[in-house]
Amino acid sequence: MFNLNIFFSILENAALLLALVYVYSLSSTHQRKVASFLWQFLMGGLIGTIGVVIMIDPLVNQQEALFDARSVVLCLSGLFFGAIPTLLATIIMALYRFHLGGVAVWIGIFMLVSSGLIGLVWRQFRHNKLDQISYREFFIFGIVVHVISLLWLFLLPYEQALQAISNVLFPILVILPLFTMVIGHLLVKIEFYDRNIQVKLQEDFLFKNQFDIGNIGIAITTKTKYWLKVNPYLCRMFGYTEKELTSLTWPELTHPDDLNKDLLLFDKMANGELDEYETDKRFIAKDGSIVYTHMTVACRRHVQDNTFLVIAGFLDITQQKQSQQALLQSKEHLALVLDSSELGAWDWDVVSDRISVNQYSADILGCSIEDLNLHPELWFNAIRSRDKFKFLRSINEMVKGRCISQRVEYLLTDLKGVSHWILQTGKVVDIDDRGKPLRVCGTHSDITDIKQVEDSLSIATSVYQNSSEAMSVFTTKGILVDSNPAFSLITGFSKEDVQGKHLRMFETDLQPKRFYQQLRKQLNREGHWHGEVWMQRKNGENYLILLTINSIIQTKSQTAQFVALFSDITEKKQTEEFIWRQANYDALTGLPNRRMLLSFLNQEILLSERQDNHFALMFLDLDYFKEINDSLGHDMGDVLLLDTADRLKKCVRENDLVARLGGDEFTIVLTNLADFNGVARVAQQILKTLAEPYILGDQIAHISGSIGITLFPDDAKTTDTLLKNADQAMYTSKSSGRNRFNYFTPAMQDHAQKRIMLIQDLKVAIIQHQFELYYQPIVDVNNKQVTKAEALIRWRHPTMGLIPPADFISIAEDTGMIIDIGNWVFYQACKQAAQWKTQFNCDVQISINKSPVEFRNESTDIEGWLKHMSQLALPTKNICIEITENLLFNIEPNVEAKLLAYRKAGMQMSLDDFGTGYSSLPYLKKFSVNYLKIDQCFVNNLAAGSNDLCLCEAMIVMAHKLGMKVIAEGVETENQRRLLTLVGCDYAQGYLFSHALCRDDFEQQYLMATQEHKRISNSQLLT
């Protein structure tokens, strides 16, 4: 229990602890840090004595274990006094405790030792920075010390230890830690006060020392701006005595340009906004010179009387400033020189790794100088990748001291994507004691133009040496100076053969002397020449060259030499001539072709207009040439065309033109005619010449020609119109019976125009299906039954009405539109036959005419036709294909294949107009023709005992012998029908029975009647 005795013991312990504070205050901070052994021994004795006195009257005596403030003394001794005083004090107290004796003697000694050790350890932990220890830390420190002290009690028997701890817990863990906190804080205050005194003494010493003998100017002033005190260095700096300076204010000596800035800063400091400031400032010395200073200004305020002193330090930087100005001026001069010489400059501080450049370097890269100085890596990044290693290696050589200069070329791409060749030079301008560079300066040169010139020269040299074209250099007098390898290759002369020789050695007789004279005159007058020249090789061979000569102009505009460039164009010329001939002449006959004819006509029109002359244009087409070509073969056809070309050339003059347009078409131009009287004679002579027999191998052939003639300028004045007129006139000759000539007339033009319009309308008719099929019955002459019909096409024109096939089929064949028309006829006939079969229950065989053009066309789709008939469920025998006899003459393989395909499919075939064409008897059996149609020319004049009747009978007998039926065409009288029946004819068609009928009329007249007849017959049979 806490009693009054404990209270008095606490007061005694507290008083003795204050004695410790007094002992600590006897020594200065400096003494404690550098104390001698004697002083430390003395301090240890005093502390130990204080501890013994405390132990005489303990705070608590429990189980002979003494508890008092000696633990506080020892732990604070370790913390503030150090190892030696603490060790000595611990020994003194331990001896005294041992002297007291008792059961807990060793526990007491252990408490003493642990308290001192904890203080020493805490001191080490704090690194001697004791003035930073707070109240809280002191209290924790006391708790730690006394908790460990209590733990020593467990060396007693356990129950005794617990009893003892419970009795002393409050004073040990509360009072003694509070003592530790209070006494510790007092010791810190003493430490702090002592240190401040030492610092002030040191500052005063340093200030006094610096003020009197320092190498900077120092002045003390007040708000009045008068200098109260100045040091000797400041007097020397400004050239005044101390007395003179203290009679002046500092604004009086300040340079006017710097005064406002300094006054502003001074006022801010006077108002408490600043405590100190630094600035560069100029003063005017007594002799009028300007003194540059770096000034540091600070103030000390006295709160009590609201006054302050200003202390200013002045560092003389005049020499530095002058050096900077000189350097700046030098840099400006250097920059001016660099800018005028278009050189970039760079300056590298190796130590700080800062690089600065001038404006020209920034211009090269295409950025601002600020950006490049702030980001020098922009320059390195712009260097071409493969040049970066070379660049870094040259820098590295200088940095490592292996060389003192740099010279490197690299390609740099600026920020706009433009490439520049850069020559960078550098030199070490400052090194350290070990020879390592501190500063490197250099230049950037844009050598792009130089590089381009070098590249151009290199390319020019390479071209000169490796060109496939010959090059040579010669003087104005024609003396050869130099030549390249191609020159030797083309001419056969080596460089040594021609060097120093005159150009005359290459001249040839193919070029007249006057030509060379004119060439030299033009060279001297204009300085260049270009054209084709014949030359002679070393072996005497002549060859043609394309030559270009240019002069080399010297600085003073004097022509000193010529450069000749040439290539051998002999073979090229021959090739061009061959190509030109191929393009302008017919390959077979050697006559001019259409291209050359057009060119000749254009020139002849211009010439005739200029000279007021006339000329005639003839169009010639050979009659029956195709038949001869097909029967005798293309080789014999070519022989015939060659012979025709020779015959035509013999019929005209040399200045006239004979041309072949292609196939069997020729043109003749009779030029320079005073009148047209002789044109007919020439045309007649041509027809006469063509009528002569042609010897084609072992065969003799006869042909004729159809000629159309047009006259210039009477009929037309343009090439196109002349050609069109002649073609129309020739077409008229053809249609008029062949082997004749016709002059162009306007009526021909009208006919041609109508034909063109008909062609256009026919195209529309095919698209819009303007066609109709009419059906002419084919009658069985024995029973007068109609089981067959010939389909005849009609064109129902929107404006011209019904047009018969004779008016448009030939045009369709000429233009190829017959293919589409023939397909339409086939599909329509199939559709109609299938419909009649279904509607009237009768098989009507429809015959359709197929043009030879259709058979020769490769696109005819027989498979498609058969598929269509199959879809209609129409037997193939219901369609009969009518062909002409001429188709079988010299039959072509593709035509033969199609005929066989028709037969194989089961279609029947009819040979139309039999007896009017070439003999086709060998093919009748081969293709299994089903019907022969006797041409109406044999029927027209049919009479008993006539030759026509004999011929008809012969054809019928032959057909029957070959297993064919016979159809007679053009039967118009009953007598004709009777005679044909008598000689065995099977079928007949003609106006005697009916003309071609439309579908409805044909159905009404024949199919319905037949159906009714069958119905009546069947009913009679049933009855």
C-alpha cells in the first residue's frame, strides 16, 4: 500500500536525481564529446555516489530487494554520459549493494547492470542525437528499463517473486518511468542550450574571421539603406575607404539598370515577405568602372523593437562576367561565320552530357533549336540505321581518348522525310588531368549536293565504261581523244587504233561528201547534231548508226571538245523495214494492203486537190473464187491470187496502185487522170485478162470479176466515202450477173442505205421475235393426203408489214444473223409439230431450211436441239432438215460431222433444188438423204415427151433405186401433177395445192379436215 514513507522516499529520490542534472550541466557539449579519461572517471564517481546515497533510503524494500531511483540514474547515465562513467557508477553501486547483502543481493546487482546496459544500447540506437528524444520516448525508455528490472525478481521463488512484484508494481512502472521522463527531458534541455551556445560562439568566430580577412565583400545595413559597417575587401572592391562607404547608401552606388530590381527585393524583405535573397547586381566603383557582383542578402529581426539588420555578402564576378561577354561575343562572331558559311555547329559538355547546337543544325533537321537542344536524341534517331554504328564508333574513339578529332559522313532523314548527306567534324577542346575529354566541339556540313555530284560522276563513269552505246570524245578539228569499250565493240577499232586519228577514217561512200560538210557546219554553228549516218567498220563492212553529238562548254563559253554517242541500228532498221512491209503489204501477193491503200488515198486526195487532177478507185471481187478454193484446195487458191495480182499490175501504169484488201478482193487506183475516158477501157481490159484460163497444177480454172468504180472528186472527196461507193458499185455488178463493171450512182447509195437500215431492223426483229412461220403443204400425189409441210419464215415488220424471206435472208447470211434466225425457226417448228401432235393426234413432218452458213458455224448446238425435242416428247422424224446441193460439194469436216449427227439422231434430210448445183451423187448414199426435191426449173415447162420430163423421170428412178422419196417443187398445173404421177413422183408442193399458209389457216384447211375425215371414216366402220 502506498503510504507516507514512500512519499518522502520519492521526494528524496527526486532531489538526488536533480543532483544528476546538476552534474550533467557542469560539463559542456564539447567536453562530453572529446572528454579525457580523467573527466569521465570523475563523472562516473559522482554518478556512483548519487546512486549510493539513493540506495541508503530505498523507495521500497521488498523481500530484501531494494527498489529506488538508482535504476533511473544508471539508465540516464548510459544514455547521456556514455560507457566509462556508466561502467564506473555501476561498479560503485554494485559494491555497495553487495555490502548490504541479503537474499536478493545478486538480483539487485543484475538490476544495476541491466539498467546501465539498456541506457548504453539506447544511446547507440539514437546515434548520439539525444536532443531529438521526446517525452513519450523517455517514458517508454523508463518502462523498458523497469520492466526488465522486475523480471529479475523471478530469480526468487515464484510465490515470493509474485508477492514482491505486486507490492512494487505501481511505484516501479509509474513513478520511476515518470522520473526517467522528467529528468531525461531536463538533460536534453541542457544539451540543446549548450549546443546553441557553441554554435553561436562558432558563428561569431567565423563571421569575425570572414569579415576581417575573407575574400568576399561584407556589409551591414538597416532600413535606411546606409552601410553601418563594411569589411576591407568591400572597400578594395569599390575603391572607397571605410569612412567613405559608411557615409553613402547602397542605392547611390548601384547601377541604374539594376536598382529597381534590388529595391523591390529589399522592400519585400523589409515587409517580412522574404528572409533572404540572391541576385546578380552591378555597382559603380569610385573610378567609374562597373563592378559585377553576385550578392547574397539576409536579415536578422528583433521582434521587441521591430528593427532588423541586413547583412550582405558580395562576390566579385567582374572577371567572370567579362569573360562571359567575351565568350558570348566570340560565339556570336563564330555563329555569324557559321551561318554565313552554312555550317551547323555543336558543343558537347561530356561531363554533364549536354549538347547545344546552332540554328543551321536545327534547320537541317527541320525542327526548332530549342527542341533540338532539349532533345539531342532527335538528331541521332534521324541517322540512317546502318550509319549509326559508324557514327557511335567515331564518338567513342574521342571519348576514350584514342583520338582528338572526328570526321564522319552519314545519311540523315529530316522530319519532313527528306534525306541529307552530313559531314560531321569534331575536336576535343578540353581534357581533364587524366587526358579524358571534358568538352568536344564540331560542325555539321550538308554535303548532299557534293554527294549527288560525286554520284553523278560515278554513274557517268560507269555508264561511259559499261554502256552498250558507243561513246567518243573528239576535238573541234575532228581528232579523236577518247572512246569507251562499246565504241571498240561496234567499230572494230581499239582505243589505241583511233586515239589521235581523224574522224574521216569512218566515212563511207554510202554518204555523200556534202553530207559531212553540212554536219560540220551545224556542229560549229549550233553545238549539236542528231541523225542517222552510214559508217564503215575496221573490216570494211558498212553499217548504219543513230548518232548524237553535243559540245562540251568550258567556263569561258569556248567549245573545246565534242562528245559523240551512237549505236548500231542496222539490224533495227532492217527489222523496222520488215515490220513496215508486213504492216503495209500483203504477205501473199506482195501488193499494198488496206493500211497502205488508205494512206495512199489520203495522199492522192491532197495531191489531186492541189493540182486539180482526178483519179478513179476500182473495187474488184473475183467471181466463184470460193468454189475453186474449196474444191482445189487453199494452195491452188493462193496460186490463183498470185496470178491475179500479176495480171492486174500489167493492166495499169507504174504510178497507179493495185492493192489487195483480203480474200479475193482487190482495189485499183488510177491516178493523175485528165478525164475519165480511159477508166472504162482499163476496167474492160481487167475483165478480159481475168477471163483467160488459170493453170492451177494439173487443173485449168476459169474465173471472172465484178468491178465497182467511183470517181474523185465527182462522186466523193473523202477516203471513206470513196471506198464505200466503190464497194456498192461492185455489189451491184455482183447482183447484176457478175463479170462486169458498174460506175457508182446515187441510186446505189440509196440501196446501200436501205440495206443498212434493214440490218439494224433485223437485229431488233431477232430480239423482239418479229418473225412468223408459214406452212406450205407437201401433198402425197397418190392419195392427196397432207402429212408434211415446209416451214417458210416471214418477217412482220412494224412499219413495212410482212416481208418475204428473199428480201432479208441473204442479208442475214452476210451478217451472221442467220444463226439466231435458224435457231428460232427450229425451236418454233418443233413446238408447232408437238402442239399439232397433241391437238389433232396426227404426225406432221415439218421441213426447215438450213443455210450453209449455219452448218459451217461452230456454235450450232445440236445437243441442245435434241434435248429440246425430247422435252417436247417429239420424235426426231417429225423434223426434216432441208439442205442445198452446193453444201455437199467439197464438204468440210465440221459440216460432214453435223450431217452425220442429224442422221444418227433420227432426223430426216431433204436435198433441196436437186439438179441445179454441183454433182452431189457420191454423198447421197453416205448421208442417207431421205428426200430429193426436184427444182421447179425442171417442172415449169414439163410436157409429155419433153427433155424436162425425161430428166425428172431419171432423177425419180435414181432416187427410188437409192431408197429415197421424191418431192417435186413448183407444181402449179394439174397436167404437171399428172405427168409427175405417171413417172413415179411421190410428193408435190406448189400453188396447185396451196401457197404458204399461216398456222391458223393451215390447221383449218388441212388438219381439221383430216381429223373430220378420220371421224367420219371411223363412224362408218362402226355402223
